[in-house]
Amino acid sequence: MNRIIKRIVTAGLMALMLSACVFPEKAYAYSDIPMYFDFQDTVISINAGETRKMHMRANYDYTYHIGPHTSSGTYLECSFKSGTQDVIFHIGADEQVGNVFFHFYVDDPEVQSTDTHDCVEIYVQNIKKTAENIAAPLAKGKTGSVAKSSAKVAMLYNKDGVGMASFSLKGGNGQMADLGLKGIVDNNGKYFDVTSSSDSTPVISESDKKVMIANGYLGVCVNGQYKNWQ
């Protein structure tokens, strides 16, 4: 009898060890195609300008594509490789789309179809609404406007709509950064309140800086951070 019990116990332990080898990964079961992807979540809320880490498992190498979005700071930090991993969703501070979809595609020579995909939906919270044109007080009680002349350049206009001075933003990589106009704020002087996908700094010519300062503008407030003209 003891010999039989020992055999049963041994068989049970072997079965547990085999199951651990066959199924070593934690299952999250959030996917329409769990044979390819397994997500911790498929719907996540993230504030504009923030990030969120998520666990996932990819059974094959993969790539991703982002649906409609406005910010270059909205992207996914991932390995593109198969296996259990943490990925990080980044939502740009200047993101204007409320629902951003990250589409995961299988990109592996072992899988013939490249159309096999699933997605994670991000609900973007606390979006900082921007405008294309904002009224701007000028010197001597006059009123002009500040408007985007392109995705990366803002222009200060006088009351007749004539351009007076312009500025842009430079990101940490030294490249011009996107900017969004929110308004004008006071901090012992006027600042253009703007959003940007990164912690950007203002870029302005010496002649335009003199025009800005003459009209009371000391710099920009980027994502809540006050920065004087350089």
C-alpha cells in the first residue's frame, strides 16, 4: 500500500512539473487572438502627458501601429520580440485625440499573415485643448493675436493682422517640436501658454525677442513650465 501511495504522489509531482514547463507564463486572457497576444488590459485610461506600464505576452515577434493621434509624444516603448514583457504607453502632453488605438501586428517569419493583429485602446484624459488663433494684448493698450503659422511655428500679429514676431520650440533631441496654443498667462509678465510633446525650450531670433519683450511677452509656459526667451 505504501508503495502504491508513493507512486501516486510521484506521478502527481511529475504532472505538476510538466504543466509548469508547458505553461510557464502567466495568462492575462485579454485578447481576441490569445494564440498570438495576451494583454493585461485592452482598455486603459492615461492622462495627456503621462505614461502607463502594462504586462503582455507575445507568442511571436510583433510590431505596432498607432491609429489617429496628434502628438509625436504618443508612442509605445516595447521590445518588438516574443515573450512576456512590460510595455510602456506614452501619451504626449499635446495629444488632442480622446481615444487612441495601438494596433499590435504579428511580424514573424513563422506566421505567414501580416494582417493578424489585436489592439489596446487608450482613453486620453485631461486633454489640454488648444486653439489656432488667440487674442493677444499688445503695448499701448492695443490688441493683436497669436496664431500658428505652421504646426511648429507661432506668429504674433498686430491689430491689422500684420506679422510682428514669431517663435518655435526645440525638443530635447535638438529638433523643432510641435506646439499647441492654449492661451496667455501672467507670471510677473506675460507668457504664451503652450503644449508640446516634450519638455521643449523656446527658439526665437534676437530681433523678434525684442518685439516680444516690448509688448510684455517674456517667454513661453510649456506644459506648465515657465521658460524665458533664450
